Amino acid sequence: MTRIRKLNCLAAFAILAALIAVPAVQAQSVSDAKAKVEAMPDDPPRHYNLGIAYFKAGQYTDAIGAFQKAVELKADYKEAYYNLGLSQEKARQTSNAIKSYQKATELDPKYADAHAALGGAYRKIKSTRNAIRSYQAAIRINARKANWHYNLGILYQTREDYPNAIKSYESYLSLAPRARNAKSIRDIVAQMKDAIR
């Protein structure tokens, strides 16, 4: 009898753990996500998951519509704004993407990925100063992302700000010492150090 109670407790715990670990709304495909939206059209996460499904399917215009509906239903949905920005970039709507990333960072100033994505979008439109600020903000929040340091190094190098470019590249190399481009970055750092002597 005691053993059965223990097994029942373990089974109940396993079911509870499974419910906690798996989100209530989880789209596997566009058709599955659409069906879930149709079942509960006023549920922002369902529209968000539809946007994710569209994005994964390469249907960026449809993804934009789904993410826009999610933020229309939940104005503080930072993840939806972030993914809206990613979709807009894929659809070559960089200025709209910038607005979406800005909204995500306004909703959560510690949203490092949104700051970095904003930096990338600014870089696309050659707004170097804003791109630098955005990558700096992302790195202040999470300094462990090697690519952010690399992108910041490129921006500084473009401005011929070699001391900051060197610092950024060296941070990149310390985080990704075996990166495919590590040797060429080391060579660039050596050249910049020679140039500022």
C-alpha cells in the first residue's frame, strides 16, 4: 500500500513537471498554429506562436501579421515585438524593424537580444553611432555573446576608432578563440596596433 502511494506521488509529480515544462500553447506547424488561433482568437500567445510558425516556414509577411496581432492584444508583449522586428528585417522592412526592436527595449531595458538586434538593424542602414550604442547596451547586459563584440569591433574599425576596435575584437577572441575567423581577426588587431603606434 505504501509503495502504491509512493508510485502515485511520483506519477503525479511527473505529470505536474511535464505540465510546467511544456508551454500551454505550442505550434508545431502553420496549420496547427492556425487551428489554435481559431480556437482562441483573443489569446496573444497563440498569435505569437503562429508568427513563429510562419517565420520558421519563411513566410515573413504572414509572420509580421501574426506578431502585430499579438501586440495588438497584449501591448507589453516584448518577445512579440522582438520577433516582429526579426520578421520585418527578413521582409526587408528595416525601418519598421528598428521601431519594433526599440519598443521591445522600451518594454524591457534589460532585453539584451533586442538591443543587439537593434544594433544590427542600425548597422544595415549605416547608422553607425546608433548601432554602436545598441551593441554597447547589449554587451552591458550580457558580455558573453562573442558575435556582439565582433560586430562592435567592425563598427569601431569602420570609424577608424582602432583602440575600441582592438578592445572589442580582443573580447571576441577571448570568448571565441577557435572561431573560424580568429586568425584573420588576430592579424587585423596586430595591424591596428601597428597603425596607432
